[in-house]
Amino acid sequence: MKEWTREERYRVLQSPDEIRDLYDRVQTSPWRQRYHVQPVTGLSSDPNGFALHKGVWHLCYQWCPWGAVHGLKYWYHVTSEDLVHWRNAGIGLKPDCFYDNRGTHSGSAISDGSDLIFYYTGNHRDEDWTRTPYTCAAILGADGRPRKLEKPLFGPRDDYSEHQRDPKVVYNAEKKRYYIFIGAQTLDKRGGVLVYESEQPLSGWRFAGQLKVPGYEAFGGMWECPYIVNISGKDVLIFSPQYTKLPGRGESTNHNVYLIGRMDYDTLTFTPDGPYRHLDFGFDFYAAQGAANVGAADKAILIAWIGLPDNHYPSEEEDWEGSMSLPRELRIRGGKLLQTPIPALRGLRGPELEPDGTLPPACELEITAPAGDFDLNLFTREDGTGGLRLRYDSANRVCRIDRSGMDLRFNTQVGEALDMPLDAPLRKLQIYIDHNSAELFANDGAATFTTHVYPTGREFHYTATEGVGVRLWPMSRSVTDEFVI
């Protein structure tokens, strides 16, 4: 694996010509996705600026153009009318001013009806590499490119550590105020969320305090990508706690969890109804962000990064890595989140295939489970060995998913097998496979599991226990892969 110098990682992109050859090389990869948003070159990580504005969905992702490395971050911009067919729109935000001289880091967006406003963390570093995070903003121009404000909305607080980032903006109609939630770390290295408020989206911001979450005062060492949304009268707090291990999650120290409860904006207190739950039980799901201006009170739309900080993947050898998850509809049932693929994805299905044990590189499977235990093995060799193994334990209502049988193994130090627990017997699995990912939705979204996979040329088969029903559709391309910078 290449060792990157600081100068290489933080090099400024001066011209699209500098990465044209890299783009051409990336296009030859067998792992390029067919219906998932992915980096045009280099690295994609956190989703940013996800919002509906004047009938168009806007999404950006953290982007380092030079390779699969966390270095100088840009926002790369894609758009869609249906959350399925995405077009590359080029660079959304670039690190080109004092306040973001070492990166335009994660943030969000909101439409006020006339303007689409982006909020991001400007990552400034001095000559001695001391970090100063600024909360900055930009407005979408008539040409489809965001235009930055000349100055930040506000700077960091010195009574917290340098880890203050990922502004998520929401508008509360009852209070007639905008709120920005920022992931933060206290000086004694505990995770939390800072809250700012204003009557105007681009001025008058003032610090309101730290979000209080009873019972979670010492949960993790940093809370990245905080997000609060009201669904069907219940508030949902989603965040990504870092620097901590959680039960059942192997050696990973990066997670994505949620709480359902009540948000009191007067006291800045989020009171959970119950314990935290994992947003996704898979190996590779992080930094989930909900879209602004969804237009429905009974659901939210969520998208995440298929990947984790500090992990490494086989495509890094080709100088690219990462993709966005499929957009998911979130609803609340029985005090828990249901996550379902957006219905428009059905439009990508080709003619249904005979289930003959062959697995197309981009497909959807609908699995009907029998009563009792069963096995489902994906990406096996022709003789049925190896692959991504799913074993359902009916007595404990747990799916054990193990990727150690794949030819290409990665992140083995974190763990290669994880459980997806269920509250009811498993009856149905909906599985979306693309060239380097698999997303599983159990029992109509009661639990989900997302993982990277990098199958070799012999790993395009599957096996299942007798009695397992399999329906299979190839999926057509829905994401353009054009060289737009």
C-alpha cells in the first residue's frame, strides 16, 4: 500500500487535466458501481449537503481527488430528480480560502424556498499544523455551483477540543428559528453536540449550549455527524460515536447509532425513550445524513458512506475507494426505525432471472426464508465454497454474516463476522448487490446490514438451504460516471 506524504495528501487540484489519467485508469476497475454514487477519482467519504431544492435532489460527498487517502477534502456535487438517477455536477466546494485552507469538511444544506444554503466545516491549519475549525456557508448559484460567504458564520469554542465539525442545520417552525448541531469533543475527550441558534440562516448565530442527552454523558470520545429529525411526532437523534468499542461490534471504534425520544429546544435536552440502537449492523456504514426538505411528516430520507474511518479496502490499490449507500426511507414502528429502500429503485430491475445459482455483479435478490435455521451464501465459487456467508439462528433470531470466505480479505483486524439481531422471526430479505457492496434489508427494513465486498472473477455464484425462496433481477445503470470537474 502506498505511503502518502503530507504534501501529496494536501496537494491542491489546479486543473482537471491533473487527474484525467487517473480517471481513465479508475474506469477499468471491475469494482466500479452501477447504481451507487461513487467518487469520480480518489476517495469518497461522508455524504454532505443532502437536500431537496426546487424539485432537484442535491448531494455532495467528501472527496480527495488524488487517491484513496484522507487528505485535502473537497465537496463533490451530484444531482437527481428521483434519488435513483444521479448526474455528476463537478466540484461543489473547494478549499481555496484562509478559513478552509486544509479542507472543506462535512456539513449539510437546507432550502429556504428561494436559496439552497450549504453549511460546512472549514478546516484551517497553521504552519505548525494546529487545527482551527470554522463553521462556514455557501449559496447555490444560478450556474449550479455554490458561492461561499466571505467570512465564516462563527469560529470554534476554546472550551472544547479542536474537534468541532459537521454542522447539521434544521429549521424549527414552532420556534421560528434555525438550529445548527455540531459534533464535538469536550476537553476531557467525551463526545457531545454543540447547538447554535439564529432567526436568520446566514447571520446572527449565537451559541445556545451543549445538547444534553441523559444517560449519554460519557458515551464515546467524539460524536460525528449529528442529525435530529421529527418523524410521526417522535424525535430521532442520529450520530456517529468514535473512539469507543461497543458490545457485539468487534474491534471497531467507529459506529452509527440512533435514539428515539423527545427534543426540548428550550432546555436543549434530548430525552431518549429507550437505549441506543445501531442504525445498521454491517461492517461498512457510517456518517449517515438525512435530507432536508423531504416534504413528508411520516418519514425521512437517509444516505450514508459505505466505509469507515481508518479502514482500508482492496480498491485502494487502484487509487480510489468508497461509495454512498442507497437512499433509505426512515419510518418509526413500535418504537424503532424501519429503513426501506426508496420504491423508485424497482424501476432499475431488468427481466427477472431464473435462480440458477449465478449471481450478476449488479442485482437485487428477494429472499423468502423458511421456518427454522437456514444458510445463504453469496459470492461463492462455482463449487459453492467460500463467499459471504449468512447463517440464520431461528432460536435466537440472529443472522450471522461472515465475509472471511471471500478471496480478498480486508480489515481482518477489526473483525470479519457480525450479527444482525431481529425482534421477530426472519421471513424476508431484500438484498441489493452492486460491484463492491451488498445492502441487506431484513423483514421490510426492521434491520439492515451493509458491507463492502470485492469479488474476484470466480466469485459470482450463490447457494441456499433447501426451502429458501430466491427471486433475482439484474439492475441497470443509474449513476453517470462522466468526467466532470
